[in-house]
Amino acid sequence: MTEPSDVHATRAAYNTVAADYAEFLRNELETKPFDRAMLGTFAELVESSGGGAVADIGCGPGRITAHLHSLGLAAFGVDLSPEMVAVARRDHPGLQFDEGSMEALELADGTLGGIVAWYSIIHTPPARLPGVFAEFHRTLQDHGLLLLAFQAGDQPRHLDFAYGHEIDLDAYRLPPECITELLLQAGLIVEAQLLREPDDRHEKTQQAYLLARKPATA
């Protein structure tokens, strides 16, 4: 099957910026109390729902995977970019990182206690997000949790320069209410959401967080 052009572009862009991206965001969570709060809530709910493995999908250099591990979760990372996976393995040698696509996860049905997609759905065209969320639903166990983070809005933007490199990449700002509806259609129920204003550093739009759960099958 021919790979969609946006998937190729995403891999190429993140291969290009991997090392500088990792360095730029290395201490980012220290300045993001809302991010830490959502990740902490997610971790607590996963544990109270029976635990299980947690996949950080689109893990990049592994900073969120490592934070989830520090919260006591059995976290591992998956990323489309082999260069990002290489950086993650270098920076976090005790954790597992694999190459893979969120649209076709190499995971058995119902094997995950949780999934985090931290700003990693933003390069998938919205028309293909139902397939992504169906894949998340497939791999989550009953009562499993999903945490999404993304830029809120309704306008795509094109990136031709980032982290000191020329790239060619589309990014999508997404309306939280539309993502909530797509999750519902995929069989995932949103239990909490947060919409915060951009910080005074490099954010230009509101930031959205959605926490959803896969209900028990009948």
C-alpha cells in the first residue's frame, strides 16, 4: 500500500529536527503546570482502573514517556520517525521505544491500560482521525484511558521552518468539540477536558486536553 504523502512528510520533518527538537523541549514540563496536572490525573486514573501498559503514541524524543514512567506507569513509546526513536533510546535507555504508525499500531486488541497522544494527532488530516481513534479504541482494554493534547482552533498551518531547520509539514489546529464527537463515534467517552490560554513563551493559540475512556464491552 502506498504511504500517504502527509505521513512521509511528517517522518521526514521529524527526522530532520529530532536532535534540536529534543534539546528545545527537554525541560518543557517544568514550566507547564497544566500539562503535569493532566498527565498526573491520567496516571492516577490508569492505576485505579487496573493499570496495564501505557503507550505514548507519537512519543518523539521520549520526554512524556519518561514522565509517565516517573509517575509509576509501565510506559513505552511509539513514533513514526526513526531519528526520534533513536534520540529517545539514547536519552532514556531504560525505556522501550519502537517505530510505528498511530494508524496501524502493531499491538493486539485490548492490551493497553492507557494511551497518550501528546500533540501527535496534529499532523494527521482531520478526515483520517476517525481511523486513528478507532485504532486507539481497538488497542485499549475495557476501562482504558486516552489522553489527547493538541492546539485548539480550526485553521491548518504550514511549517517551512522549525527548530533551526527547513521542513515541509502541515499542522492542524482542531476544535475540541469536534474531536469529542469523533471520539464518541469511535466508542470513547470524554470524561474531562481542559482548554487553556497560550502561555507567554512560544504558543500562539489555546491548548486543548481531552481525557476519554473506553467503556466496558457488553
